[in-house]
Amino acid sequence: MINSLAEREALAHLQRSKASYQTHIKLNYEHEAAACRTCPVRGVCCTDAHFVNVHITRLEAVAIRETLERTPRLPDEAKRAVYVRAREAVVQYRLRVAGETFAQTYACPLYEPTVGCLVHRRAKPAPCIQHACYENWEDLPPQSLQSRTEHRIEQLNTAVYGAAWAWLPTPLWLCLVDPRSDGAELERLACVWATRRDKTGSNSSHEARRLMNEGSRTRRSLPVLG
């Protein structure tokens, strides 16, 4: 049973946390990045199905759904199209809730070519806030900023849902919180997650493991100098 008041409070905390994170990135790092509005391949970082593997949580999915519903400039058919694209992505890219979910990539259903990210200001996932096109590696925001934000996101999810949530690819979560869904699949998964000891890690923890593994492979491949 979800406490709707607790969820409402957590959504407010989530929005404040992401707004603070987004402002910090914008003021301290984005001036070194290429501007999205002048990018010759604008949107490809959101729609490249060989690249995008962003995961979100249950609370973030609810925040996205509510942001879409409360966006007055977005007509009903455009809102519905987001969930249609999400379902198409799940089928086309064979997205699954189990296994190595970060190995699954997709085109983000939240990107609209004429607008950009439909939840840019109020519900953008943390990796998307962190990401920009930087020419120099030293100009990138430290990964610790994203890690800290995602840790807070995990705390908020646990406070509201207990163990009944997971990090999943964005299209999967959009299908689960679709306003036209009967909620049966989410309820089934919530029961599974509630009994699971280990959870899929966040985007930042997955990236840290990937870099660690790459570093280990590099060290193992170095020649031994006698």
C-alpha cells in the first residue's frame, strides 16, 4: 500500500533535488559544452538506440507522468504518443526487467524533435542532466555529482515504496505507469522486488563498475617489463 501523501512529498523533494543539481551543472560546467540548439545532429544523444541506456526509478517515472500531464503546451495526442513510443521501444529493442538491464539500449520516447526533451525542466533523469557535448575531458562534471543525486533518489524511493521499486530503462517504467494501464504488471513486479535482496544499481554505480572493469582489463594487458 502506497502512502499518497508520502509520495507527494517525495515528488516535491525529488524535484527540488534535481533542480538544484541541474542549476549547479548549468552554472559551473555547461558553459564549456557545445550548445544543443546549434548542434548539427540535435537530439541524436537522446535517440541513438546504440547508445542510450538511461535507467530511472519508480518515483522518477511518476514524476515524468505527472509532468507530462501538467504540461499545458502539450496536447493530449502528444502526451499519448509518449506512451506509444515507450511501448514500441520495449518491443523493438526487447527491453526486459531482469538480467543485465544496462546492456539494453533504446531511443528515448521522451524526445520530441520539434521540442526536445519533454520533461527537461521538471523531471529530467540525472544522467541526462549530467550529459553534454564537452570537447575536453577535464571540463566534464565529476561523476560524484550524479552519484550523489542518484543516491538521494534511491533514498526517496525507499521511503515511499520500501523495496518495491527498481532501476529500469525509461521506456519500461513509462509503460508501467501509463495512465491507461490497469497497474497489474506494476503490482506483480512490486511483489517480486519487495522480496529481492539485491537491486540493480543506479546509472552512476553501473558506470563506476564499467570503468573499474575496463581498468582491470587494461592493467592485465600491460606488458611486464623485465
